[in-house]
Amino acid sequence: MSRSTLLITLLATALVLSTGCASRTPTAVPSPTATPFPESTATPLLAPTATVSSDSTPLPCRAGSELYTDSTMGFSACYPIGWEISPFEDPDSDGLGIDFISPTDAANLAPKNISVRVAPIESDESEDKLLEQFAIYLMNLRSASGRPVVPIAAIVVDGRSAAQDTLENATVVEGQRVELTGWIAGFAAQKHMWYITVTGPSELQMDLQDIYEEFVSQFHLLP
């Protein structure tokens, strides 16, 4: 598997846990894969406590990270020094995205990846309603992939309410099965939906969680 194919696989893993939910909701809010939200008979309950939080003033980057500012997408965040930066367009949702990709070597065949996506919202729904729909989307992904359906965590990103969940999947790299884990957070702001994912090999879970928590806590929308 080539490196570009691997990265595509990892992105698909992070953002497409299942292809089994394909029905449409009345509102056209893009999901992380530009797939309309599926219908749900369940009412999502956001967890009362946050695992990650931030206010509207980003803190300085810690040692080993540096500030990235994207005036096109309209955000800034801290990312690990030395990671590759790869912007992209998502024609399915008229959205934009950027990946931060760690170096790989013989000991680490699958890279760690931070991905940020933003897409315009074609809906007059409130931000609270959009967040509820995203939580339903995450719950349905859990159900379709055979994972336990649990309340989706409520966190704060740049002073805004967001929904967060974990990611689990696997891929094959150079004939070896690699278990993957990660986190995804989504929130609505300024008539756009924002999605942040961090993924990588499961044996690096603690490192990945640390990267995710720093990135989310330092994430800031530009005025």
C-alpha cells in the first residue's frame, strides 16, 4: 500500500465508521463525509461533564508544538512540529479541510493524523439543533459499526458547545493488520459545521489522546 493510499484509508477510517446509514433528514447539514444525517428514533443525551474544554482565548503552544494559522479556513491551532501539512477541498460538501500528518518509519507504519474540516450549512436550524443532529449521527455510526450506543460527550471548543466521540477501526499496512483509534469533535459556528479528528495506531492511544486534547483546547476560530 502506497503512503497516499494509506492516508486516504486512515481518513476514511476516521470519518466513515459505517456506510449502513443512508437515509436523509429534513435539514441538509453536512456530516464529516458530506453524507446527510441518518434518521434516528433515539434522543441523544449529552454527557453532563466535559473531557476537554477551552475558552475563546487560546493559550500559548506547549514545547514540541507550534501555532498554525489558516486564514482561508479561518482558524488557528497548535500542532506537533515536523508534521506534514496537507490542505484539501471537499467538493461533495463545498467544504475545505487540512491534514496534519506525522512522519512514519519502520516502527510506525501508520501515521498519526489530525484532520480539520469545515463545510457551509444549508439550513436555518439553530446551532443547538445542529449539534443535536451531529450527536445523533455519531450514535448511529456506533450502532451501525456494532459498538455500544452510549451518550455522546459534551465538550467545549473555543467557547462553543461541541459533541465528541471516540473512533475505532482497523486497516492493513504492508500486509500487517493495524488497529486504529481516535477521537472526533464537531460543532456549529458562523453558519458552518466544523469537524476535528485525531487518529492513529491503537498502541499509541495515550499519545493520540494527548495530541487531541491539546489541539482541541488550543483550537480557535479567527474573527
